[in-house]
Amino acid sequence: MSNGRETRIVDAFLTLTDTLVHDFDSLDMLTMLCERCVELLDVEAAGVILTDGTGGLSVAAASSERTRLLEVFAVAIDAGPCVECINTGQAVISEDLTTPAAREHWPRYAPGALDAGFRSTHALPMRLRDEVIGVLTLLHTDRHTLTESDARLGQALADAATIGLLHERAVHQAWTVQEQLQGALNSRIIIEQAKGVLAAQGNISPDDAFTILRSHARSHGLRLTELARDVTERSVDLTSVVRPAL
């Protein structure tokens, strides 16, 4: 392995797993995965199909338009090595789609792939433990067998992309939870301020002020936080809110 290829491989892995950059784009990352596979492996084209978590499949990236169309075709007919790979979580290899066995096994996909100019398909699972999120499909225009080193590198690239996607999802979920927590804290602050305003306005206790605030919000179909903000900003008639306690 040349130093130049080693450097490209290292760069590929770094890009596939660097989800902490502020402008991380998962689809751009998957497109780069397809391009790097064509660059680093002995294949003509590559594509990625992802699951949507509910059983649906969609084409996420491809190294060329005819590759994308073949992947779309596989999703549409719900058949082919790529779909089978997602269903089983195991690599599915067809070194020659012109064989009777391949045509019998994939009666619609095999002719479609040949019409698109591809004779062999290597489908590698994008999986972390038991969770399969998609498939990396490697295509060749001739009868083709991946070398052991290329097969291992292809699977490693698919694994790296999987880790990147799942990590990005985890980071997004963590941000969402943090935003929710911060939102709850901000709402609590606004409500406490509104309680103080109403307590002073009606000469009542903070507990009574909260009860009034909540009752007014419910009886008028308002969100508690929105009413509290209106109270603190004095954009609502305070007397009309406090009056039930007077």
C-alpha cells in the first residue's frame, strides 16, 4: 500500500467520523463515502441506501446518476442484493449477475442492473451491533470479485460511516434534550417573575399567585408560559388576571 493511498484512507476515516464540526452534513458525508470507495477500492461505482426506522428505504447517496437510478430501482421493487443485505444484516455478494442462479434469485434486479451497465454487486451492511441503518453497495461493470483487503476496507468504511451517522443522531438528540431542559428552566424563571408581579398586584402569596396564573391560563386557553411572559411584560391587564382572588 502506497503512502499516498494510506493518507487518503486516513483522510476518509477522519471525515466519516468527524460529526462534531458545526457544519456536519450527513448526506454530504455519505456522498463522500461513495466517492472514496470508487477512489480506494477496485469498483466502478457505489451507492448508499438508508432505512427510515419504519421499514422504508431511501437512496441517500451515489457516485453517479446511473448508480442512483439503479438504487432507486432496487428500492422500488424491494429486491436485489442491497435490499437483501438490509433485511439480513449480512453482506450479499453477486460476482456475476448474468448467471442463471443470479437471474433466478433476483429476476427483476439482475436484468435492471445489467441494463444500467453493472454486472456485479457487493452489498455491505451499515450496521452497529444489531441495528442495521442501511447498506453500502459496490458495483462493477464486469464480473468481479473483491480482494480480501478491499472487502475489509469497504466494510470498515461502511462501519465508520455508520458510527458517524449514529453519533450525529446521538449528538442531535443530546442537543434537543439540552434545549428542552433550558427551555424548561427559562419558563420556570418567567413563571416565578410573573408570580412576583401578581403577588404584588393583588397583595397575595406567591402560591396563590401561581394558582391564579394557572387558572387564568386554563380558562382562557392560553399556555402558562405565554401568559406569564405577558404578565411580566405588562402586556395583559393585571387586574383582570388577579380579580378572581380579590
